[in-house]
Amino acid sequence: MIRIGIVFLAVFLALMTGIGIWGMKKTKTLGDFFLGGRTLGPWVSAVAYGTSYFSAVIFIGFAGTQGWQFGLNSLWIALGNALIGAGAAWIVLARRTRRMTQNLDSMTMPEFLQERYGAKHLKPVAASIIFFFLLPYSASVFKGLGHLFEAVFGIPYDIALLIMIAFTGIYLILGGYFAIAITDFIQGIIMFAGAAVMILVISGKGGGIFEITAKAAEAYNIHIPPEARPSVLTIASLVFMTSFGTWGLPQMTQKFYAIKSEGVISKAAVVTTVFALMIGLAAYLTGAFSHVFFDLDTVPKTASGGVAYDTIIPSLLTGQLTGNLQLLLALILLLVLSASMSTLSSLVLVSSSAVAIDLYPSRVEAKTGKDRSVAMMRFLSAVFIVISYFISRFQISFIVYLMSLSWGVVSGAFAAPYILGLYSKRVTKQGAYAGLLTGMAVMIILFFVLGSRRSPLAASIAILVPFLVVPLVSAFTRPPEKELLDRAFQGV
């Protein structure tokens, strides 16, 4: 198994390196590095969106946690992610986002907010939120992948993290978004195939999809007493957070900036929905099926005796895919690796842009006129990867809770100012400021008041509250200048 894994990893690394070198030749300007020159077609754009959506967190943290705690009810998350987080996002946001960012000549979320509202201090505030709160998100992806490497290949956690740095850094730092998009497309094919194989093999081990589903429902009722089962509010808040919450994440909306034309949107919406449905169903079904293969005595435990949710899926895979099936286990590892690499690269690119594009005071040298932003982006991408490594190395908090806090803060801060700014001319810069700060504050406060176990509810509230605050503050403040609005909404 180790030999097979090493071969897979070597081939994968060689492929990523080659794409990075190829992408470097096509990356001449900042627009090339960050948006791929706005030349990407529907398939590449759609798969890039989908691969950025899902990472090791869904296959390890969420699938293990929600699959065990929620049982088959976790499939509502998969459905919401596909229909709302993927398909509806493209239909509602993509056309207006692409057109308005071109009108305003903006490449990032902070740049868009500053130009849309005529607020010169909004960009550094927004950029700071992105940089500091996406760090734990990135670290959580590193951590989840490190655990899987450790469980499957016996590779020490520290070494696994270093491998991730090499994989991510090589093709991202060299090739920028163009390399990310191409590698995302390849990784997406691997993810789709790996997810299909995983669910087919695991369900086959349980007697077929219908039989194992019935067994999983029966075992869940035995393992989880009624008083320990999640409420409808808990499930609904998790679906909302992971589905609608993506509409405010800069690493997701960036995909809309980079599409070649508006004609690709409808096709991209369909492709992304199908892709997300496959990945979500495979992950959460596998998590729910863990009730068939583990009981209360054999389910992985922590040192304190609680259920070790992060190790349920790795333990299930290594326990069931033995002998002749070890090749499939290596393929599934590559699936999770692909999911994580694409998410990491998007996070790193967006986070480094918060400094290189949004906070860097001067992109062009006065004497030579040379644009230094591409070099700055490459340097900061490397710095961000290293910082994420150290956070992961010292294992700060739990994988799901890290992601829930950062996801809630970033989406809570940006969703309302971004989405309302696309559709309403009445939103003011004061309203945008109020929404940005309210979303961030509500998430942080509720996270500590309600506790980490209820972080999805805290995130959902943090996302929703600014949709009330922004219009309320805007109603009592002066709207942006007509000239600015005419430019922003031209052709929209």
C-alpha cells in the first residue's frame, strides 16, 4: 500500500509541477496571476468552483462528525450544498459579479466593495478580515489532510504537512490562478471518480446501496438515543451555513470574476451542481454508513473516551479497503488530496491578494514603471502557506470548529454588502461598513456565547443579521454619487 501511495504521490507531484511551470509562462501580469486573464470556459470554471468548495474537511471532519451524529439526515447538507451553494450561486451571482467587477475594474472582494460604495477605507478593513480569518480555515484543511496521511500511509503528521506545503506551493506560486484552474479541473476529475468509487465500494461491503442504507438507519437508532439527536434547527443551520454561506466567501466569488463570458454561466451552473451533488452524497453517505461498520465499542475514541469524529472515515477506509482493494484506497486518498489542494490554493491566493493587491501601497515602481505585484503575490503566497503550516503543526482547536468560526466570520462580514451591492443602488457605504462589522462581531460573540458545538447556528445568525442592518443603516444615510452608480450598474 505504501509503495502504491508513493507512486501515486510522485505522479501527482510531477503533474502539478509541470502545470505550474506551464502556467508561469502564461502569467505576465497581475490580472493573469489572480484571474487567469478572465479567459476561463464553463467546464474549467465550474469544476474550479466545486473543487474550492470541498476539501479534506468534508471527507474527514464533516463526514465523520455529521455522518455519525446526524445519520442519513446529513444528506440534507449535501442537497443544500449542491442546489444552493453551487447551482443557485452561479445563477444569482455570476453574471452581475462579472459585469460589475469589470465596470469597476476590481479584482478582489475588498476592491469591489471599495469601488462599489466609494469608500476608500473599506478595502483595508475588508482585506484585514480576509487575511486573518482565512488563516484558520486554511490550517484546518492542512490538519485534516495530515490526519488522513497518518492513518492511511503511516506517514508522520509533521511530514504529511510538509508534503502539503510542497504540493501547494509549487504550482500556485509558479502559475497563479491559471495553474490553479487547470489543476482544479484535473483534480475535479479525480475527485468525481474517487467519490463514485468510494461510495460504490463501501456500499458493496454492506450488501448494496439499498441494504446498507436500511442497515445504517437501523444502527443509527440504536447508537444515538433520541435525546442526543440533532434538532431540526441544528440541521437547518448547518445546511444554511455551508450552502448560502459560500455566497459571501471571497475564494468562491473570485471564480465569477474570471469567467470568459456570460455565456458560460448556465452550463457552469449545471456542471457545478452535478459535481457538488456527487461529492456531497459520497462524503455524507460514507459518514452515515459508518454506523454499519462500527458500534459504540469499536468506533474510534479520543483519549477522554469520546467519539473521535476526525478519525472515523480514515479508520473506516483503512479497515474495509484491504488486500486487493488497497489500490482503491490509494485512489480515495488521491481524491481527498485533490479536494484539499484545490481548496488550499484558492484560500492562499485570495488571502495573499488581501495584502499584495488590497494593502500594498504601490504596485508600480515610480522609476521603472514595472509592476511588482506578481512578485509580491508569489512571496505572500509562500508566507501564507508557511503560517498555515505552523498553525496546523500545533493543532489549534478542532478541524470542524476552526472552519466554522472562520467561515462564519468571513461570510457574515461580506455576504450582505456584496450581494445587496449587486442588486440595490440604495445601499450606502455606511450600510456596507455596518454590515461588514456587524457580521464579524455577531459571529465572534455568538461563537463564545453559544459554544463551539452550536457554531453553525452562530454562523447562520451572523450571515442573516447584516441583511437587516445594511438596509436599515442605508435608509438613514446618503447613497453613493449617481456617477458611481451609473458606472457600476452599466449594462447590469
